[in-house]
Amino acid sequence: MSAVEGKSWTAAETDVLVRSMMRAPSVHNTQPWLLEVEAAELRVRERAEPALPHHDPRGRDRAASCGAAVANLELAVRTLGRAVTIEFLPAGREPDLVARIAVGAEAAPTRKELHRYGAIARRASHRAPFEGVAVPAPVVRKLVDAGGAPGVETRPVRPGREVAVVARLLHYAAERFRSDSGYQRELSLWTIRDERAHRHGVGLPASRVPAGSVPWAGLVQRSTELPDTPDLEERLARETLLVFVTTDDARLDHVRAGYALERAWLAAVDFGLAAAVLTQPLHLEPVRSALCEDLGLTGFPQALLRIGYAAEADPPSPRRAVQEVLRDGPDPGRSAR
């Protein structure tokens, strides 16, 4: 339980906390997190078991997924009327501890926080093409501001030369992934029929994985027909792309990048937009290096976020059962292991 001035979370408030955190995006919908709810403190831990050695060999996306979960949890605490302070990767604590969230005194949420909290339930990955309507420049600037976080720079990919660079690199990455047998086996394991997905709560429902010709390099299957680079460039030019860049490339940077990305994504949903994240291409070192050099980035690119208007809302992906995510408290034997 968590308490402020002797007042514990109710069962309903605890449910709000855990379900809000569970709605965060995660790599291949693995949902690699656990939540501990205690007196005046919430703790997010990283699960080690959903390993993706071909897609996420360093666990970079898994850490970013946990950072996104912290962003949702922060909004849930604020919506419940409490002040909050976040400490990522607390020093001297267990290695699986991603963040501790200190819950403070009663403090009314702002209108913006309430709006962003409401966007949590509506956020879903939109892997289909957008409608081709440009996102207004003032909105893009607000999304960039929303994605601000310590150690993270969020900026748009600029039209013209930068979009052409990204198109070339995404095409290269797509060809690599399409011919990578290990990657294809791993993607197949996590791509499951909808009825099974809803029963087990993890993985990518088959209906949500795009087939045929696609304008981006995420979730590329062997059967995917790739557009020519000029065609890909033309399609990307009709979208808004944000790139998230960190000052370093350690686990703390990965967590912060996920936190910043989710904040920008929820802001996009609040503005009536849809989005989808791309990280797969950035796991290829030639792609990452070329993106840094050709876009003049001063750090390490961690993710690209495609943003645009969708004709219809995307259904939410399945989720784990609450009892798989919520823990009553720390394991007394954890520190001894």
C-alpha cells in the first residue's frame, strides 16, 4: 500500500495505477514490467524473461518500454491528486529497479495532465498508412515540447533532405530484416492469432501486423513487398517523424527515451493524432551511425515516432492480467541474489 499522511490507496486507486501503467507501449507487446505499491512509494521493475535476442539484443527497447510505463504511472498518480517525484535507476538499489516514484502531498492535477491521462486508454500503435493530411506546425512544436525530458532531445525530421536520408536508411533496414532468418523466427513467435493474444495477453495480434507494401521498416516479414526508395520517401514526406536522441547510450538513457516518447505520444493522441514507434532499424549500427552523421545529431538516436491522422481508431492490443504485473512489495531475498 501507499500512504500520504496516513491515507492509503484504495483498491480502486490501486487499480487505476496498475491499469494505467499496463497501457504503455512495449517492444513486441511483451509488457516487460512489474509494479510494487507501498507506503508513499511506487516502484517499477523490469522483467528479464521477455528476451528478444534478435530484435533487442542489448535490452534497449525493453528498458525504454519500462520508461514509457513510468510516464503513464506518473500521470495516474497526478490524476488521483497526489504530487509525484521520479527517480530513474536509483543508485545502490536492485539492478532490475527502473524507477522509484515518491508520492507526496495532495495536489490537484492540471487540465493538461487530465487530458494526457485520458489519452492513455486511446493510445494504440497505428501501423497502417496515415491519411496524408499534414500535422500543423504549431502542433508539431507542442509535441516536441511534450517529449522533453532530462537527457533527451526530441526533434522533427525535417522535410526534404532529412526525409530522404531516413527513407534510404529504412529501406536498407527493411531489406536486412526481411532476409534475417533469426529475426523472422523471433517475429513469428511473437505474432499470434487474435484469439490467443486476448487469452495470453502478450504478443502482436496477427491482424495488427501490416502485410504487403508498407511505407516503413518496422515488423518486416518475409512476404513484405518493399516500395522503392523514392516511393518510400514520398510516403514519409506525408507524415510527421520525430526522432528521440539521448546524450549517452547507457540504460538510463534508454529508460529516459521511453519516458519522453510516451509523453509525446500521449500529447499526439490528445490532439486527435495517431502514432507508431520505430526502433528496429536503429538496432543496425550502419543505420544508427548514418542517421547521426546525415542528420547532424549530437547524441544517440533511440527511436523514431511516426505521427499523422488516421481514418479510424486502432483497437487496443491485449494486456497481461493485473495479477501478473502488480506486486505487494519487495522480495526479502532479492538483495541476497
